[in-house]
Amino acid sequence: MQKQQEKHTKQLKKCRVLGPVATKFTGGNTGSWRLERPVVNFDACIKCGTCAMYCPTDVIEIDKNAKECVKIDYYYCKGCGICAKECPKKCISIVPERSEE
Ligand code: SF4
Ligand code: SF4
């Protein structure tokens, strides 16, 4: 599993060189036009880091020592939903931006 994750990480790093939305290129609030956002159910999260590996903008950090271990930088998150799709526990919900959690 670890080798597979490392392989994915290497592949993603290569892709980020080419992707126009792949990294934090500017200091501007590039998440400001987001219509939906990911919300994590921390009770179901197993801290595997898969969401962070797949996030195309690299805005997820995993802190395995914290209960709320998945930290999403909403300043840059685009609300694409890839993290929710890839989460093996399906514990990330995509909710409308202006709704209550
Ligand atoms: S929705 Fe998830 S995968 Fe997409 S940019 Fe935001 S944190 Fe990353
Ligand atoms: S992919 Fe899902 S289970 Fe894994 S760390 Fe992210 S939110 Fe938690």
C-alpha cells in the first residue's frame, strides 16, 4: 500500500508541473468562486491521506495526531470533489458553499 501511495505521489508531482490549476500560483483567493466545498466527517475518517494525494491543487494536509486530521485550505480549494470521490471511507461530503455544515 505504501509503495503504491509513493508511486501515485510521484505521478501527481509530475502532473503538477504541467497542470494550469495544479498549484498555488498566486497569492489571490482562488477559492473565492467555489460553489461547493468538501466537509469531512472526522468520526469516519481513518487518516489514510488518500484525499491529500489526489487533490489536484494540493490544499489538503493530514495531521495524524489531531482529531480533525484533514486540514483543507479553503482559500485555494476549488470544490472539485475529487477528494470526496477518492476517499475510501466516503467520509467527505460536498456541500453547497453557502449552506450550514
Ligand atoms: S474539493 Fe477536494 S480535491 Fe478539490 S480542490 Fe478542494 S480539497 Fe482539493
Ligand atoms: S481519504 Fe477519507 S479517510 Fe482518508 S484521510 Fe481523507 S477524509 Fe480521511
